Amino acid sequence: MVYVACIGEFILERSCLYALLSDSFCANEQRYHAYFMEDLPSPMVIVADWIAALACLFAVKGLLQASNSSKKWMWYSFYVGMAVAIFWTYYLLKLPRIRWDVVWLPLGPLIASALSIYVDHTLMKSMQDISTLRGYMYNFKSL
């Protein structure tokens, strides 16, 4: 389950990095960034994409580390994803009409970080259940 979540976040991160590289050479050439051409300067779009990729990196780092400090990376990812979501939602609402094909801009990093927190919580709960069941097994053997 962890690897599936990591792969999904990795793909989202790669799409953000692709958008970054293509935007830095040809500003506002991407369709989903061209919608914001009048409202948003191109360097601001690039910085927002870098921050979204950073949020996905934090989520992947938090999932791949096997320590208690890994939770802090997932929460950092969530907070950074929330900031990116607020930024893009503000500019989405300024558009004359809602574009549903760009809804992933605010929701992508936020969903990736929430998914990593959920997966970590589910795995921790499963590990607790497994240790409880193992304890019952050894108690039964000693009787």
C-alpha cells in the first residue's frame, strides 16, 4: 500500500516537474497555465509549481522513512499543499468561468499529502493490531 501511494505521488511530482521545465522555457505554453496568463505572471506560476513539487517530495520522504520523525514530513507536506491549494483556488475563482480541467492544480498536492498521512495511519493501526494478535497467541500458548 505504501508503494502504491509513493508511485502515485511520484507521478504527480513528475508531472509538476515537467510543467516546471516546460514553463521555464516557454512561459504559459501549457494549457492549464495559459488560463492564468492575464492574472498571474509566469515566474509566479513556476514558483507555485516548484512549491507543489516540494510538497509531493515531502510526502514521499515521509512515507519512505521508517521513524517517528517521518510524520513531521507528512505534516509539512500537508501544510505546504494547503498553501498551494489556497493560492490556486484564489486564482481559479478569479477566472471568468470555472475550468474543471485545472482543478488538479489546487487539489493534487493536498490529496497527495492527505493520502500519505492516511496510509501511514492505516499502517500504524495495522501494526498495532498485529502486535496485539501476537500477544494473544503467546498468552494462549502459555496456558
